[in-house]
Amino acid sequence: MSLNKHQQLDRTGYDPEETQQINASLHGMCNGLEIQQNGEHTQNLGPNRRRSSKSIFVRNWPIVSQPLALLAIFALLWGIAYSVLPRELTEPNTPFMRLWFLFVGAQISGILVSLTGLPDMLGMLFWGVLYTNVGWAEFQGLQKVEVFLRESALVNIMLLAGLGLDYDSLKRLFRFIMQLTLIPTVAEVVAIAVLSRYLLDLPWLWGVLLGLVVTAVSPNVVVTVLLRLKEERLGMNKGIHTLIIAMTSCNDVLAIFLFGVILGVIFSTGNLTSQILQGPIGIVIGLVFGGACGAGLLYLPSYTAKYTNGLRFTITILAGTLSVVGSKLIGYPSAGALGCIMTAFVAGTGWKKRIDYDTNEVEMYLDLLWKFLKPVSFSLIGKEVNFSVLEGKTVLYGAITLLVAVVLRLAFSYISTLGSDLNWKEKAYVTLSGFPKATVQAALGPAALDLARSLNATDDLPRAQTVLIVTVLAIVFTAPLGALLMIKLAPRWLKKELPETNGA
């Protein structure tokens, strides 16, 4: 089945420019291909490599220049802060500046690691781990700032997930997409819940919470690989690209939504009746709030207004933020995630029906915001990994839990493709696309720990810490390996469509 309308992957709610950076990481893994400045791939033939006498730095300048620009912005902001704020806030050894150096160092580490052929997020994560274990992660008085920054990253991810949902694709491929989403997700969550109950000593609800964090698929890694495959015209003949993107978006939306529900139930302090009603009431609040905000964005501002896109972005991000922080204020935190996703989905669906959708830049602004929040998110999650209090058995049993759960997910993913018109290699590739974990995990992983700290729930702090540790392991183990496998196996498992073929 040809799905040409939806094969333009740069409109899926994920950053087309950020894909360049991850493509640079994939470049190091896939020796035999060289990424040129125009985005084309040419065969590396050994002796011809000498033709390119340019330094590595010059060849990669289009990719490296963007994170360097972010560093320049960080430096300029510090200069402004140093000029106008009191010295007790801007001296290097103050909590504010230590927090600032955490983010700047994460950005630098991300750049350096990406040049070695690994995803930049690993450098950001490891910088956070290093930062806390050398004793620099002391941010007295800024705990609320940390929580707000993490929530901002979560809002950004949820809005991008909502915009990534394509209504037409969902309607046309609903049964198959739901099959690919629900069966592997349920299998992985159940496996993690059972294993964590007996290996990590987590209560059942906490095990389910951990499973929902781990089961989400990294959209940035997957979409980046698909963009590269699109250039090589691999897997386009049966709408595999659209299928994988729709499955990834639905998987993330389902995981984020259920995570919010379970988190609300775990930290509910009311009687049994209120705990039971916590989830359903939160769902209703999230649907109503998100639907109202999304519908409002279709008319406010006007499509003909001069600053339509800037105002749309501002209202979208503020509505998402209010959904998350406001739901906590009224005691129904499970409504926050669903409100965010619904806002973006309803608004995005309406915008895509307009003739002038090409002029809509809300995704681009959200992607730009993520470039700032990415080092913040990954460094803050790494900052929670303190070796002095880390138990070796937690790491060992966490790794075993992940290994078994991921293998089960892959097996059930393949089973869920049965009955389609894909051959066994294409089914295997669709299955493999659910392997990488990174972006959503960085946003969800610390959420339980932040909430436990804010509520002073001392009994739940060790459990929340375990969830975070396993989340870090999931990112480290699956993100680089998943990207590598998807790139290396694509030429073997996917058919190449001829340029003159439109697909049937």
C-alpha cells in the first residue's frame, strides 16, 4: 500500500534539523557511507577518501555549528546575568552557576560524543553522572527550579508526541497500528512488573510504572533513521515508514498517558474510593481541557494574523505547562499528560486540514525549544546517579529485567505483525524499530522522584530512585545499539524502491 502523503517525515512533529546531528552519530557507526553537506550519501571507496582533504571539523561544520550556536547563546545569557544579577548568584561557586555549568557542560559533552559516532544524549547523560560524583551537584535552594525544568522537558516531549499523531493514518491503519502498539507494550510492561517485583523488590504498581517508562520508543532515534532510509529509498514501497512513525507516536502517547494515571494513583492520599476514581476523573479532566485548548487554537489567533505561528506556539506551550502544573494543584496529576497530548493532537489535526499548513511553524519552535531542554533533561537525569549510594545488585537485576523485557517485546512485536502483507524481513525491521529508548525516558524517569521529594514521601524515595536507575540503563543499552541495528540491517531487510516508482 502506498502512503505517499505521509512519507514526508519532517512533518511528523520531530525535528528535521536535529536528525542531522543524530545522523552524524550514525555516520560513525556505518563505515562505508559518508554524509555530505547536502545530505546525500556517497559510497566511501577508500582511495577516494583522499579527495576530501578537508578536516573532520570542516566537513562536519553544518552539523556541529548548531550545538555550538547553543553554547554561544548560553554564554551570552551568562554574560547578561553576570552584568545585572547580584554577585552571590553569578560567582562560579554559587548553586545557580553550578546548575548553569551542568547544562553547558552537558552540551559540550554531547558535541564531543557525537563526533565519536555515538548519540549526543549519551554524552549529556554521562556528564550529569560525572557532575554529581565529583561533588559539584549541590544546588541548595534551587530544587523547585530543577523540577520545573524537568516538567518543561516533559511538556515539550508530550506536545511533540501529540503533534506526531496523524489522524488520517490512524483512521486508515487503526487496527494494525493498535495491534503493533498494544501487544508489545502490554508484554513488556507485564514482564517488567513481574521481574521488578521479585528482583528489585518493587510493589506491583511501581513495577507497572517502571514498565511504562521503559516501554516508550525514542522518536528522535527512529525518525532520524527513517529520514536516512528515505534518502536511500529503502522500505518505501509498502508504507513501512508511515507505519513505524504511527506506531512510535501511539506507543509514546499510550505510555505517557498511562504513566500519568499510575503515578497519580501511587501518590494519591485520599480514601480508597478517591484512589479508584483518581484515574477516570483525571482522564475526563485531561480530555476536556486538552480538547478545549486544541479547539481554541484552531481559531485563536486567526489564520491571517501576522504573527500567527509565534502566537500559536506560545499558547500551545503555555497550555501544556498549565495542564501539567495545574493538574498537580487540583490533585489529579494524571490529567496533565493527557491534557498536553490532546491539546497538540486536536490543534495539529485541525492545522493539517488547512491549505496553508505548510506555513505552520509550531513544530519547528517546539524542536528549537527541545534543543535547549535536551542537555537539561539528560544531565539532570544523570545527576541523580550517585555511585556512593548505588547498590550493585540494583544495577545487575535492573539489567537482567531490561534484557528479558526487551527480548519479550521484540518477540511479541513480531507476532503482532502476522497477518500483514509484509515479508518476514520487513516484519523483523518493523519489530526492531521498537527497540531504541531515550527521549521519553529522560522526561519520565525522574518524574516519580521529583514528586516523592515534593510530597516528602520518604518511603517511596528508594523506589523512585530504582525507577530512575533502570531508566538510565535503558537509555545507555538501547539508544546506540538500536540506531546501529536499524541502519546496518535496513539494506538487507528492506527493498529499495526505484526513483520512478511511486509505490502501489
